[in-house]
Amino acid sequence: MAIQALRADASHLDKIASLFDAYRGFYDQPSNLPQSRAFIAERIARDESVIFYAEDGSGEALGFVQLFPTFSSIDAHRTWLLGDLFTAPAARGKGVGTLLMNTARDFALLTGAKGMTLETAIDNHSAQRLYESLGYVRDAGYYTYCLDLKQG
């Protein structure tokens, strides 16, 4: 099965939205395809993220990766936050995640980025194995803090 990674634009919203909705479900969020589609549409329209998706020879979307631009003040360089990676369950174990991660890395290099960062759930061991196999190193020098501003 020939799999390719492509950069998403507004014409790919329906393919990406269903994957994004499934991704959110993986993290125990209720399915809401209109919300997922609107979120992705807004990111693309505002040029606030870069999304690559993998598809097979028949055009079926198999997974996606979403990158958000950021900067490192310490290094005084651009970095990319790898915010989301998802592979459809039927496509897992077929190299889709690796293809998407390598595509994201190549894109970051093309933009002159100093590096890429990501976070994953503590119990997402399969993702951790993938990241570590691609050279990502768990940060032992910094803690991550979060402030929840959601009301209610």
C-alpha cells in the first residue's frame, strides 16, 4: 500500500476533521464533528498551524500531524510545537505515524527551526516508543505547568 504525506489546506477539511474528531475521542472527548471541523478550518484559515495528513493510494486519510509555530527566547530561534499526531486504528503499525513524524521534522528543518517539542499522555506508551525511536528525548530539565482558565 503506497502511503503519501500531503500538506492540508481548506480543500482537505472533511478528511482531516473526521481524523481530528477521532483523535479527540482518543483523549476521552465526546465526538463533535462540527466542532472538530470548525477548529481545523479556523487554524488553516488563520494560518495558525500546519497540518500534514497521510493517505493511501485510494485517497483514504490514514492519519495527521498538526504543528503550531512558536519561538524559543533562550535559543532565539523558531521552534515548532507538535500539538497533535493521530493514526486511524486500522492503519496503525503500517508506518503512518513514522511518515507523519518525519514529514513534520523535514518541514521544521525547511523553516529553519531550532527544534520541535511535543507532549503526550503518561500512559501513551506506544506514542512514547515512536517518539524515542525517532530521536526525541524526554525532557528531564524542565517541568510543565498548566493553568486551566476554563470556567465551569
